[in-house]
Amino acid sequence: MQIIQPHYHAIARTAQDYERMAMSGVVAVAEPAFWAGFDRLYPETFIDYFRQISEFEPTRAAQYGIRHFCWVAVNPKEAENPTLTREVLEHFPEFFAKPTVLGVGETGLHKSTRNECESLEAHVELAMKHGQLVLIHTPHLADKAHGTNKVLEVLAGMNVDPERIWIDHVEEQTIKPCLDAGYWVGFTLYPITKCSPKRAVDMLEKYGTDRILVNSSADWGPSDPFTLQECILEFRRRGHSLEEALQVFHNNPCRFLGQNPKFDIRPIRVETLAEVPA
Amino acid sequence: MLSPDQVVETYFLEARHQLLEVAALLDRLDAAVAREDRPPGVQAAGKVAVLRQAITALGVEGSPTDRTVKLLELFASV
């Protein structure tokens, strides 16, 4: 089955991931800009990072027949340095012009501080001004509900097109308000700390499959890109058809990411031929 | 050997994950019952009852009985 991994931090992973993902049917990954594990101090560090994910990483993925796309952002954890954020944001337009950059992300909130909210607003404003898609990170664990509500509050005060915004890492307590407000949502599957494959399928059964993206987000921490395939297996073994699985795990990423014409992978369908071709 | 704080800090997230999976299983069961408008069969109902007893047993503070042994005995009954 063809799969799109819409949130994947490739530079933190080895080529073995690409090889195994390719063998399991992954045809494309999208890499949001991420936190490096420490707070970066210089705009140039971000610029080189954005060059890495927009220029070098597509070549590494291509060796395994996988298309690689990316996003640019200053991570919410680094928003406490507003000067740095402003300086990095000034460079975004040059990356928007690159052939594999899909938009701004992952911006969002970590501890929902005033600086984080201002950074989120600046990121979204810049994205909207340049017609870019937006990927928004929501906090984990104890701050999840509060942080997600805060994201919705910030967005509600802005002139945005909800269909071009993806609010990620939603869970059972946060999915409904995000969908109700018209945004796309993402389930991020982690071995322990985020949503699980089984819970993701529960939510797909409860809320339907429209405007939902499923990803593993694998990064440099305890994570596993194949939680996405675990989710597909769970979905299929509950009796959902291959066509339904394609809609969720391939076509929904095409629909959201394809709003940026640079993402040119189109939705597909299962077709049974009436006759065996000669 | 770990200190009490180390035990909690080391295993809290793992336990949180496992409890969420149990909660999701029970929600999944409720949704299935509502969808089909019928409760589980006798054997499945017995397993659900044991799960609920196990959850109750976990909530008892300062139990003199080893919780793991108690749960293994409960699960052996179905």
C-alpha cells in the first residue's frame, strides 16, 4: 500500500529508516523544522538547518525512491528569544521559493508563554501573507488541553484560512474543537508519550476521516517511524478496506499538502479490473 | 535499587501510556456495544468484569497483597 508520512524528522534518523519505509510503501515524507535538543543562538544556524532540510535531505530520500518535502519555522521552545525569531523569520521568503518547501511549521506552543504566542502569531501572519500552508505543534502531556485552546484563541484573532492550517498532536481531549473550527488535525503516534496506533484508529472511527492526518513524527528522541504502519495494520484488521486506508494514509496528506502546488502527488484509488489484461 | 522518587520518575510515563490504552479499550467496547445495540457475550463479559476488578484492585492504597500476584490470579479465572 502507498503511504505518505506527513511529519517526519529525517535528519535525526539513519538511512535505514528510508530503506525500510520505502520497502513498506512510503512514497513521500514531509519534514517540519524541529528543535535541535538545545536552544540555537544564531540566525545562521537556522539558515543552514533550513538548507539541510530543503536541499540536502531530498537527495538522501531520493536514493530510496522517496520524495522529501519540508517546512521552515523557529521552534516554540526557542520563542523566548524574540530578536532571534524576528531575524530568522526575515529569511523565510527565500525558502518559500525553494521547490520542496511547503510552508511554515512546526510553529506553535510549548509552555504557552506570551513570547510563544507572539512568535506563533508572527509565523502564521507571514505564512498567510505569502500564501503558505501552516503546521502547528501543540504541547504534550500536562499542557495539551490548555496549549491547544490557546492556539485556537490566537488563530481566532487572526485572518486565516482554516483549511490551510494543520493543528498537530491532537488527542481525544483536543480533537473536537480543532475540527469544529475547520482546521486539519494530526495524530502523532509515539511508543509512549503521545497518541498510540490503537487510539488513533479509535478516533478515526469516532470522528470519521475528513481533515485528519496520521504521522509518526519520528525524531531524535524515543520514537519510531513505523508506528504509522502499526496504525495502518490496526485500521485494516478492524475491517476497514484498503480503499479506506488509502484515503487516510495517502490521500488525506495529498489533499492537505497538495494545496501547495509543489506537492504534486495526487490521490489514488483501488481499482479492480473487470478482465485480466492480456 | 531505585529510590521512591526514581521509581515514579522512571516509570510514570510508561504507566500513563498503559492506563490510557486500558481506558481506550473500554471506550472502544462501549462504542461497539452502542453500534451493535447489544452487550458482549457471556465469555467476553467475564473478561470485561475481570478487567474492571483488576482496575479496582490497582486503586487500593497500601494493599498488603502484591498487586501483580493479585492481578495474575484474577486473569487466571477467565
